Amino acid sequence: TVRPLLNFYGRHHFNEVFFDNVEVPAANLVGMENKGWYHLMQALVYERRSFAPSMYGICKKGVELLVEYVKNTKREGKPLSQYAGVRNQLANIAVDLEALRLFAFQITWLMSEGGIPVYEASRNKLMADMLTERIGLAGAEILGAYSQIDPYASKLARLNGKMQGWYLGFPGNHIAAGTSEVEKSVIAQFKLGLPKSY
């Protein structure tokens, strides 16, 4: 059974999926019995490892949109790009975006050498989530009230409403493929050697 889940602004990105009346023969057991969580964690590493390269491209596009906007939008007679606070905010995001790119290279190198990522995939996913949040918040601040206009309802929306999507969509990123809290727990246990939290 697949049940679509609408997010808090009415768009469909996720589903609840239920396997009804499913029986799996014991001969089809994958791995060790009662170790499903550990097998799932390993599988999720390979899913999450793809977050850095894909989100790097998406976030880079978001930053480029904002940079172009601040170059071409004036406030009090001068472009927004001339305001130190705007430049600083976008520069800090750009620096972290490049760190995400390097994390993507690092995990690819690790796997090419036969290594198995453990905490690295969680690190990359968490950083990508934080970047989408920062871009959404920066876009909302820079565009002001224009960032909240639904592009389907009004021609006043700036950047075709893309910043509205960033702003309203980033909370879902912190949940998808493992919450930020789960990612932090994986990093704490497997990188920092702290006791497991589950």
C-alpha cells in the first residue's frame, strides 16, 4: 500500500509504503538473523554517499541564482551585491559548498580504493541538508516578502518562485534518507567513538 504524504505546503515528495501480508521464506534471509538494522545501515551508506555530488549541483545552482539576483537588484540605488552583509552571507555558503564538493571526492576516492564509507556518507548528507537550509533562509532574507509568493498564483514571484521552494522544502531534506539527528548519531559513534545512541 502506497500512501502519498503531502508536505506542509501541499506538495508531494514522500510516501508511506506498507508491505501487506508479506511472508518471506527463511531461505531468503539476508545476512544474520536479528541483525537487520546493521544490514540496513550498511545499505543506507551506499544510498547516502550519492547525496554530496547530486546536492552539490543543486545547491550550486541555488547560489548562482542568488548571486545573479543580487547583482541585478537594487536597493536604495545600489545593487544588493554591494552590501557587505549580503556578500558575506553568500560567500560563506559558497565556501561550505566547495567543502561539500571535496567531501564528495573524498568518499569516491575511498570507495575506489576498496574502502567502505561508514560515517562519511552521513557527514555528506548532513552537510547537504544544512546547505539547502542555509540557501533557503538566505534566499528568503535577500528576496524579502517576494520569496514567499507562490509562482502559480502571482506574477510578482521573483526567480520563478524557486526560493519559495527552497525555503519551504528544506525541512523535508532533514528527514529524507535519515534524519539529521540519525546522521549526527552515526558520526558521533563511528567517527568520534562516542557511545551509540540507539
